Amino acid sequence: MMGIRLRDHSVALVSKLRTTERDALAALVSLQKNDGHFVGE
């Protein structure tokens, strides 16, 4: 039971981290686009 709870907590942390990474990446992409140096998708 404890293992499941711990695993769910880890999944939630990883999801939060991935969302933060995605937001950071999106911010970086928009900065690059505004700067005119963006290459790629």
C-alpha cells in the first residue's frame, strides 16, 4: 500500500517537472522566435 502511494507521489512530481520543463522550453522557443534566430519546428 505504501509503495503504491509513494509511486503515485513520484509520478505527480515527474508530471509537475515535465510541465515546468515544457513551459521553460516554450518560453525559450518564443524568445528565439522574437529574436529571429529560431530554427526548427
